[in-house]
Amino acid sequence: MRKIKFVLLTLVAALMVGCGTTSKVPITGRKQTLMVSDGDMLSLSTQQYQQYMQTAKPSTNATQTAMVKRVGQNLANAVTTYLQNNGYAAEVQNFAWEFNLVQDQQVNAWCMPGGKIVVYEGLLPVTQDEASLAIVLGHEIAHAVAKHSAERISKEYRNQYGAAILGTVVQATGVSQGTQQLIDLVQQVGGSLLTSGFSRKQESEADHMGLIFAAMAGYDPNVATSFWQRMAAQGSGSGGLFSDHPSDESRIKNIQGWMPEALKYYRGGTTTTGQPAKAARSFRFSTR
């Protein structure tokens, strides 16, 4: 009987590992296993985005709205070029970029899968200039490009269905009641992942990729340090932006470590207003 239990549990583990598709995150080269399709993610995010925009109040500040759209589109163009030239051309079809500024005083911004990005007016006094705004938008775009939402949902999927399969094995093999309760607890905790923020690992990856994306678009990545220092000065009362991110000290240290890499992509730009100067032409840099 003990041998049967071992074989069944090994089979479950093999099934969970074997499910899904393995891909590589652009820029960082990190491998990830996804159990949800791009089509499903786009359908879900489009629906939620449309529902949000039906109740949101677009900004009435034409100048700031134009700035958000301009910086966002510059980044989208650079990211698209990078994907096309570095083996990710098939991913381009997954994005229909849209950038909106809404009336909300939270220091916040977010991006849904598919490239639907919303910036709150309360963020702009902290960014202060276009290059710093590019750092934020690059970070949010990175979440979409790295498929962090799909990764979170895949983890939940494995938690829920893996636990369900294990529950069947438990009944068939006579595993203790304590083990069954532990499986049930994993199911309950797993559900909360759908509404919680990205993991710190994902947030750090978005910082890294976002810095590179801003540099690709012609924005000076060096402004990231001063921007995050301003964000740190906002304290915990600044709203929802990056509440689950690495500590301010760790983030700034990491960004300084990535700066030499970012500067390889940077080809001059603006740190305040106006269009960025020439960015890297083809972005043909290998991933790790």
C-alpha cells in the first residue's frame, strides 16, 4: 500500500510539472511555465478594462493627457521593435496599446495584459518629468510583456487543480485527516492570490525590464534613482502604487546595479519635456 501511495503521488507531481507551456521572459531570460493561454488572458483583461473605463473619469487636463499618451506610445513602439528583432515577434499580436490618464489622486498606475494602461493624476506630481513617467510606464508595460498576471493565475490553477487531484489520491490511499486539512488550507490560501499584488520577484523583474524599456525609448534611465527617492518620501500613505514592491533601499540598489545594462540601450534622450532623442535602432541584445 505504501508503494502505491508513493506511485500515485509521484504521478500527480509529474502531471502538474508536465502541464502548461514553458517560455522565456524578454530581457531577463527567466523561464516560466504558463497554464493559461494568451487568448484567455486577453479576453479576461479586455472585459475588466472596459468595465473599469465605464466608471472612470478621464482627466480634463489636455496637456497631461497628451503627455501620458506620448510617453506611453514611445515606449510601446520601442518594446514592439525589441520583440520583433529578438525572437518574440509572435508576441506583438498580443498587445493593443492604450494609455489613459484618469481623475484619481492616488499615486498609482497599472497595466492589464494586452497593454491597457491607466495612470492616475496623483502620480504626476511625483514623476515631475517625462523621463520619470517613462520609468513608471516601463515598469507597468514590463508586467504585461513578462506575462506576470498569467503567471499568477497559473500558480493558482496549479494550487486549485493540484489540490483537487491530491484530494482524490488522499481518499484512495488513506492519507491522514491532517494531511487532508492541509490540502484544503492550500486551496483556500491559493484563492487569495487572484486579488493580491504581484510577488516581489515579479516586481523586481518589472523594475529591471522597465528601466531597459525606458532607455530603449530614448529616456535617460539615470532619472530612476531620483524618482524612487521621491516615491520613498511619499511614505505608506501614497496609495496603491508598488505597495508590494521591494523596499525603497533594495529597489534603488538594484536599479543602480542594472544601470550599466540600461545605458547600453540608451542613445540619448530627454529628462524633462519634449520628444525623446534617437533610441537604440534595433535593440538586438541577447537575453540571459
